[in-house]
Amino acid sequence: MRRSWLVALALLPGVLTAQIPRLADSLDVVITGARIIDGSGRPGHAGDVGIRLGWITNVTRPGGLAGRPARQRIAAGGLVLAPGFIDVHSHTVDELGAPERRFNEGVVRQGVTTVLGGPDGGYGPAEMKPVIESLTRQGAGTNVALYVGHNAVRAAVMQLAQRAPTAEELTRMKALVREGMELGAVGLSTGLMYEPGMFSETDEVVELAREVAPYRGIYDSHVRDPVKRFLWSDQECLAIGERAGIAPKIGHEKAVGLENAGKIRDVIAMVNAARMRGVDAVSDQYPYDGAATSALTDIVVLPRDLKGQAGFDLKAALRDPALRERIKVSSENGLDGGFAWLKATGYTSMRITTSPENAALVGKYLSELADGRKVGRFDLVADLILGSTKPIGITLGAIKEQDVRDLLVQPWNMIASDGGYADARTDAMGHPRSTGTFPRVLGHYARDVKLFTLEEAVRKMTSLPADWIGLRDRGRVAEGQAADLVIFDPRTIADQSTWEKPSAMAVGVRDVFVNGQPVLRNGELTGKSPGRYLRARR
């Protein structure tokens, strides 16, 4: 009623109406005094930003919006205003359907406004639909885009068959990929290290990747054998994209294991060569020197007859020489040729991250400890388990710091967490990347180490992934872009998570806006969930 009255009054002639602003001129939010780092990589500049109906409507010089009416004015002097960060490899989406978890706190506190779910081949159309329905019904603290996944599609058609598909099975898998793209997927993802993707051949993946080409989709891969056939596996990823006519991305790239130290430079040359051929090849990376984490006991794979025993005692079994040998075989080879961590990465890739009862073990590779003690490598694992009463934590893929840095600086390399869901109540053995990835790049690598400028760090998190994915209305502070924005303190932004406390929340991010709505304000969650399902706009 009041809005109708104001509109009618504004139409009256005379001095009175000159003092009443038109509703079309009224902004929802004006942000003043910030240093704007717009996502392009250009130097930051001072300015003000106006938001209306979820969109950036004004980017002006300082004070340029002083006369514009606004529902809310936010002073950001001394702070950086940047596009909201885009996490191109996230495992948080499964949790967002729970109402109390829809806010996605662990990534919002990092300044993330969009997550890309379904990496590693995990989502077929059947898994995508409930995610889309949940976002439509209750929203989320972040936007969500999705991949359609090879593993889920293959499992739906072939279960765990260890063979090539028949012509009819391939046709059905292609139909599911197309269905996923019609549902709005941005492209195809694979998890070729895991079941059942590990049972596929390259040609099968190429045929499925070709199905996303008419949609101008992209290809993201957890490569097939990132340790023992590191370079070959990365080359396979690039070849799949090139043969299918779509842009390939090597997901969470890293040179894992002692035998691959330094080989990241070969990957860099490989990607540059592909780009010279006109292939829009890229990678993403989390800024840590270790991959996924687990308890040491989790790398033990039990034979089927032991696995099903009620009250099974692992320590008692490891004390029995015959049973230890059987457990060694299944742990190193997988059950029936299936997945096992020792098979996938191995002792030379696993480094101890936490050891409550023996701090001297931290930082040591399992292979190094076994060699130093002159025992077999699985015997070393068994002895460590038998000698501890508290869990020993390991990273399943250790990386040399120089290799981390050499890849981070590449202009085509994006930032991604590969992280899981975390909130203020989370207290579990996990990976610090889930809560620390983006502030770590901005604070540690850009500000402290000076590996690159703050502007370049922001570009890697915003316009670079937005353009590659096809989210054309995101990734920049510019008029006409969606109002996904983060305000942070460049002096204090930092990751707080560690191997010992992986869920500690990052600091330095003050405000986060998603589609023009504040989800974090003055460091506190607002209880709003304006995040929605995003389709690529290529």
C-alpha cells in the first residue's frame, strides 16, 4: 500500500516530488569505501558498488552513490570487495539437503558463493534430481552447479561389471549423460581411480564425453592412476577432452608420492602444449601438501570372510601371521581386483599427519619408516596399529611443497577445495582444505609468501572458473553480474585449520552476499539461504 502511495505521489508536479526519489533509483544495498578487486586480474581500485534485486547495478568511483537511496549502506573502508569465490570441486552438496546444514558454513566462511558438485563421477540424473529439488524448495548458503558423472551412469547401467559395455549398454549410458545435461549439468566428470570407472577403457569415456559437446559442456577428471602412471593418466584426461571436442580439466592436480616429486613440471609442459593446439585445458588444485586423509586403519582391506565376522578384532588378526598375510594381500590388491588405497597410491605416497602417542612419526612416509626399521611395508602398518591406542592419521597422497607452488602459479590453474561439509560443530578426522582452502591462498600464498598478487589469486577463484564452466553472469564485480560478493580483510584473512584440527573455521571474511542476499554479515551467519541451482550459460 505504501509503495503505491509513493508511486502516485512521485507523479505529481512541483518541488515536492523533486525531493522524493523514484523507486527505480532505490538500491537494496550500497557498499562504500572498499578496495574493489573485480576478478579480472587487473589492479584493485577504490569504489562503491550498488545492488538491486540480486544484481550488481552500479560500480562507481568512491562516493559515486552517495546520493542514491538504499535500504542498507555497508561501510567497507580498509577491506577488499571481490566476486564470491567459486569452488570447482566440492563434496559439500550431499549435506545441503538437511535443513540445518543448508547454510554450508565451512565454505561460506571462506568467501565461497558457488560450489560445483558431482565431481569424481559421482552424480547421475537420479542423484542430481533430489539436489535440484532441495535447492528449489529451501535454497542453500551457496549456489550449486553440478556435473553428470561417469561412475554413477556406469553403475546404473552395468553395476560393477569389469568389462567394456555392449553397444546397448553404451547407448543407455549416453542417454543418461544427455539426461544429466538436460537437467542443467555443466559437463561430464569421471573418477577413473575408483569403482566402477576404473573398469572402463578410454574409448568408452570419449564416447560419453562427446554427448556433452552439443551442450558446450566440459570434462573434469579424477585421473585413472595418479601415482604409478601419473603422467600417462594426465595425458589421458587431456586426450579425452581433445578427442571429444570439449575442454578438459585435470581435477585436484598434484604430484603424489616420492617417485613423482618434480614431475609437475612435465604436467605443466603437457597442458601448455595442449593449449597451444587450441585445447582449453586447465587444472584445479587445493593448496596443501597432502591429499585425502584417513586413519591408518582405514587403508586395511579385509578379506570377505573376515569382513563379515561379528565382533571381528583387527589387532588380534594382525598378531596372527597367517591372517596378517591374507589381510596384506587384500589391502594391497583390493577385493576381486577392486579399489584399495594401497593399490591406488601406496606406501611411498602415504605420510603420517597426526600421531597423538608418538609425535616423532609425524611427517614420515610409511615407506621411509619401513625401510628405516628394516621391516616389510605392510608389517610396518600392522606394527603401528598394534602399538597405538589412539588413531594415527595419514594423508593418502603426500606432495612436495615446491610442486604445490609450481602448479599454483600457472595462469590456467584454478583453486578448488575437494573438501567435504564442515560447520562450527564438526569435530572429525578430516582435511584442513574443507575450511581453509581459499583463505590459505589469499593469506599464506598471496600475502605472506608473495607467490602471486592478491588480484591474481582472486582471478583464479572467480572469473577464471566462471568463464571455463560457463557461468557467464558470475565471477566479476561488474554491472550486470549477479551480486555474489565477498568482503574480506586482506591483512587478517587466513586459514586456521590444521591436520590436528581440520574443521577450524577460517578468519578474515566479514561479509558474504549470494544473489544479493547476505549469508554472512559481520562474521555471523544470517540464517538466509538464497543459493540456487545454476545452469551453465555458454
